[in-house]
Amino acid sequence: MNNKSYLVIRAHFFNPLDKSHWEDIPDGALCYDEDGRITAFGTSEEVLKKFPLGRYCELIDYSDYFIIPAFVDVHLHAPQFNCRGFYSDNLLEWLDNFIFAEEEKFAGSAYASNIATELYKGMVSYGIGTASIYGSVHPNATDILLSKGAKTPMKLAIGKVMMDRTDYETTEESINQSLELYNKWDGKNGGRIKYSFTPRFAPACTEKLLKEVGRIVSRNKALCQTHLSETIGELELVKKMFPDYGSYTEVYSRNNLLQKGSIVAHGIHLTDEEYVILKDSGCGVAHCPDSNMFLHSGRMNITKMFENDIRIGLGSDIGAGSTLSPFNSMKMMIYSHGISDITPEMAFYFATLGGAEIIGFGDITGNFKVGKDADFIVVRKPKKVPHNNNYTRQVLSHLIFCNGEHHIKAVYLKGERVY
Ligand SMILES: [Zn+2]
């Protein structure tokens, strides 16, 4: 050991490794240094041998608690934070009735600033340490969102919405404003802040804009987020607006928007060819089951996603999603699919490491691998869960189905207690 100081956290740890593998360590420990970087993880015996307690190495004893990695929300809209639960029976009407008017309020910095503060406060209270976030069409409001995010230990991919087929902006304005924000913010906070180019969805964008964004993101390996095949009505619109393309997915792939680091939200109504395009591109899909049920959009075909090895992560899709709670997203995910398709352990993977990997933060968060940020949630163990060999699965299940957010005792991001 050198002169650095360390903290050792002792608890019952659940650590997702991939969709079907995880570590369950009842007497575990996590050690991290003063920079919030994990230096050891395993049984408490192993960790304490490597990092014995003493001067410069202190213990925080959470032995009676359960610890999971901090959550990742792969798709949410900051300017829709105040629109949760506004009823409409389909996406396009909902956008026209409520969303465009609410997003207009972000032309003013004061409103944008307040919502950014409220959003980040809400996120940490649910244990969310990482997210991919849509801003509004306004560069000022998006700059505020990025600047407030950069003052936190969160890992954030954020972009100004691009929608040049509307009166809000021209193609040139959209590109120039986005590039300016990209140059100012991408890679800040030691790579914890990334700029994500954000064409709203194909119907709001011209082909010229999509082409230009595709050129920028493929040349710079920059992040990109958009929506894909959320509803049938949207699909019809895309067919009319882009008659030269074979499918909705092709509108993005032929314009080079799909690559590793790109996230398309929803991906519900897809043909077999489109699953193959998604797989070959290496992009990720944001699965937002709460939002899909709320807007009656349809149900993602998770079997096809798995068969095609398409990477997915969980998103709240605020404001069509009703809550930031990842516990709710996991519950809706399990409800949306067939028996045993999604176990509690798998749901936790998609809400943590799976999500981190598709945003491009998989090397710094999502689980307790040495070298990553110490991002974790301390959870009170549900008292009613019987102590048998299925104990951990039942704890995870109880948290998912019985509003796990009420069990959160503390949230740490990059080793700092933030909640
Ligand atoms: Zn969305």
C-alpha cells in the first residue's frame, strides 16, 4: 500500500456479470481508494487480507445490509420530467397534446435549471448513477443540463434534441448547436460526461440532417440516441416520409447512425431483417416497458432480441414512463414477457451493467469490477424473506415487486455518499 487512503465496505453483495451470471457474496467486501476507484472486491476475508484495516484504511460496516451496483437508466427525457402520467392513448397524440408545449418552456434558462436540479436529485434518490438523457431542442437548456451533471459523480450521456423538420430549428442550426455542445462537453469529468447526438426520431428529422449526424458520429465514434419503431402510427409516418427506404431501421442504418455507442429506444415493431441490421451494427436498444404499456405502444419481442444477440438496457422513458424507479422498470419488464424469460437476477443485470455497456460506460460502472467507480446502493434487507437457499433471488424479487426504493438506505457514487 502507498500513502493513499481506502475504505472497505462490508455487506451482502449481489454483483451482475452478464445476463445469466452473477456473484452472490453474503459476507462480502468492497474496497476503494480516495478517488472512488474500486481496488478489491470479494469475500470480506479476501479483501481484508489485501487491504488490512488500520491507519489509511477504514471500515464502513453494512453487514446487516444488501448492496447492489448503482442503477443505469438508458433512456429518459429531462424536459418531460413534469409530464409523467398525462393520459393519452397513443404516442403521436400525447406528443401534440402535452409534450411539445412543456418542452417549449425550456427556452427559458430558469425553468430548465430548476428541472435539471430536480431530475438529478430524483435520480440519486432512486440509486441511479448513470443515464442517457434527452435534452430539449434548446442549446442553452441542454448546456445547463450538462453543466449541472458535470458537478456530480454521475456518468451521463446527454444531447440536445434535433428536429429540423419542425419550425424549431433549421438543419444548419441543429448541426452547429449540437457540434458546439459536443466540443464543449464530450469526455469531461474524466470521461464521465459524454455528448450524445440526439435526432428526436426519424419523422422529426430531414434526410439531410440524419446523413450529417451519421457522418459526424461515425467519424468521431461519438454517441447517438434516437427512437425506433415505438408505435404503428409512427411506422406509417416513416413509410410516407422516407419512401426510398426498405424499413424504419434502414432509415438510420443507411445514414450511418447505428454503431456501437448508439441507442435506439423501444424497437417494438420490427421485421426479421431489422433485427439483423441492429445486431450487425452493434448498437444497443433501450427497453422501456413502463412507457410502452402507458402509451399502448406494443411489446418488445425479447425472444428475438436475445436470439439475435442484440444488446439491451432498461429505460424509464420519463415522461411516458411514470417514475424514475428502476425497480418499477424491472417489474414492468418481467410483467411484459413470458414466464421465466426474465428472472430477477437478469432484470438487475439489464438495470445495471447491461445498461452501462450500451451507453458506453461499461468500463467505469455497472458492477464491482476492480478499476471501476465505486457506485453502489445500500439496501435494507426485506424482513419477511425466508432465509433458505433461494434467499438472494427472493430478496431481489421482493425489491422488484414491492417498491424496492423504500428499502434504500444510502447511495454512493464514485465512493461518495450522495443520498
Ligand atoms: Zn423516449
